[in-house]
Amino acid sequence: MNKASNRPFGLLAELTYRCPLHCPYCSNPLIMSSPHEELTLEEWSRVLTEARTLGVLQLHLSGGEPLQRHDILEILAQARTLGFYTNLITSALSLTPTKAEQLKAVGLDHVQISIQAAEPLLSDRIAGTPSYHRKIAAARAVKALGFPLTLNIVLHRHNIDQIAALLALAEELAVDRLELANTQYYGWALHNRAVLMPTWEQLQRAESVVRDARIRLAQRLQIIYVIPDYYSRYPKPCMGGWGHQQLTVTPNGDVLPCPAAGQIITLPIENVRQRPLTWIWDDSPMFNRFRGLDWMPEPCKSCPRQTIDFGGCRCQAFQLTGDAAVTDPVCHLSPHHSIVEEAVREVNSDEEISDLVYRR
Amino acid sequence: MSSTSHEMTLSARPRLCAHARLQWDPVREKQVILMPEGVLALNATAVAIVALCDGQRCVADIITTLSGQYNRTVDQDVLAFLNRLANKRLLDVTDEQGE
């Protein structure tokens, strides 16, 4: 009844949870599968072949840090042979000029490098390790080789006031895309929400800087600004709809509609070691549970925005209310909206702020 | 010479930029343009336009060629589609007239 009507465009392949950084907003789960359980090169080859047959065109190699895989070049070469447009999402710590040349040689299409702030002191403090200077050097090496480059910064109360400096840095590095992405509160970020969420005043200032920059840099730099959904009136159209355009394969082979969906413990998780990817996409209870519009309760059921935001985020509904099948509490029409209002109120009061908990 | 996102003129000579890749997708049975964080599925007219974007032909040549093939006026279709590609930064454009 909710069977897939669409082929997925994108696969987020989380190759490993290993990572040299310790960012307190990491989207990886609080409890991660062990490196011993990681899919092998042969298993990834099979997954990628199945994904291409399923219709995936964009392959995002992520983690953790994908360069921690010793077989990253083999995985990439295979991906290019299969016809994917390949995107490496990296902390760039081990992205030396030599490594960048090797990645170019096997056909990598696009690189995304994260930095944590516009200057080394704060960037290294947020990353939990000295890393800023190596990231900038890597960005230059990548551009020198002609890769299209996206610079990604996760925004929060400690760095959102640096947006003008981040824009200047992106301009100086001649990056092609700049993602200024406010923290979304899952995993480690939810754990640190009270310390990470920006204030209303901070957001107003940030958005004004972004508006001006979009006009000034229109010809040169694509700026993607992701709002913090706790401050919006309606929820985000999470993943473009559940099981509609994207899927995620975790380091141990679990297949999820999004990277956070593993936490919805009421849904049975399928794994590529047991099932073909096509069956998981088309027929698994997890992917069919929130497909389309039939699952929706009120107020979504009768809402004209149901085809715009798809009821918001299932993971957020689950983690804030314990029920993944209710309207995303971010929506001001949600009966659970007071949970979000309370979190926002706390951040905008003068209550004492606790310390960041770093990902380990 | 400019690289992106100006309104396309008749003397401009466009071609797909190095960041974009034109490819046949056997699953959707369509030509697609792949780019950083995006996919553009092409209809038959779009495929015909992209095929002529070789950096040698100018927009006026492309329009003439396609008008002959389709036996109708295609000026607006071609300009609208090329402007769309330019705004997505998918074209490298040389334009001697515009310098």
C-alpha cells in the first residue's frame, strides 16, 4: 500500500564511525557499532552495485571520517565505474596533497570539507583536537587540483557570530559552495542542545549577514543556509519525505531512511548482510511505515502543508515525544509544541549554561 | 570571458562546466546531468540543446540548428533552458561580444 513509487537519488554511505574529531554535535549515534562490524570492501562493492541498480546517482561517502578506511580508493574507483557522482564528506585531517591527487586519479567528483569556526582557536576547541590549519591547507590542495569544493560549517551559539568571517574565508579559498548549517538536534547534538542552541538575537544577526552576502556574492559562491528548525513555525521537509529520495547505509550495513532513524526503536532495522537493498527500499516495514501521506495523524492529516513538509521529521517526533508517528513538535500546530517552546525559552533566558560534552 | 550566471546572449558559446557530468541513467531511462549535490533529469529537447553546447557553437547557431530539426521556432526554449543551466552554475561560457 505504501510501496515505493520512487527510485532514490542519493545514498549516504557511512563507511566508518572512526573519526579524528570529537565534535559535540556529531550526527553519529551515542552508542556506535564497533569497527570490527564494519562492512568489508567486498560488501560495499555489492551494496554499491545494488544501489546503482536501484537508481541511486549521488553517492555521499561519509562517516565518521571516510579517509580512515584504508580501502577508500578502491571503494571510490568502484563507485566511479558504476557511474555514481561521488562526494567525499571529510574532516580533511588526513587529506594531504598526495591523498588528494590519489582521489583525483580514481575519479572522485566533489569534496566537502568541514571546519568548525572561522579561526583556529575556536575551530580546534569545537573539534576537540588541533585541526584547523590542516583543514585549510587541504581545502587549498583540493582547489588546486580543480575539484569542486563545498565548505561546511555546523552553526551553533559558539560560532554563529562568525558568519561574516566564514563568508570571507570561503571567498578567499574560492570554494564553490558554502553550507552554513545550523545544528539539527539529533545524537550528540540533542545531548548538548542547551549549550549549542543559538539565541533569537544571534539568529537575526546571522540571517541578515547571509542575506547581504547572497546578493554580493551571487555570481561567485553558492550559499546554503540551513535554519535551526526549533525557531521555525513549520517543520522541515525532512529528507524530502520518508523513503522517497534518499537512503543511508551505516558502517555495519544497517539501511535507514536517514542517518538518525536507527534510534526509532519501534521500527525493525534491516541490514544489507541479510537482505537485498532493493527489497529493503521497496518492501521493508521500516521504509514503508511513513511513506506517502496515509500514516499521518491530525493536525497533518487535514493540513494543506502535508505535501510541503511531509509532517516534518519522524526521528525528531520520536525523540521528543516517544512516538515517531505524531506531527513533528517543531510545528506550531503540534499538540506537543510546548516541548520545543520550552527548549527555546531556556536558551533565551539568562539561566546558566553547562559544558559541552564531546563525542568520544 | 565570464564563467557563470549572466543572462545568455546570442553570441555566447556555452558548454557544460567541468563540475557537471552528462550521463545516461538506465534506471530512469533518461539523460541526466550530475553535479555537486544535485541531479537534473533531461527531456528530449534539453538533451538536444546540451548536445550542441560544445564551447564552439554560439547560442544563435544552436537555435538555428534546432529550429531546423524541430521545424519550429525554439528561441525561447533554448534561452530559457540555457539560463536555467547558467543559474545553476553548470555552464562555462565564452562571449567575445560581451567582453
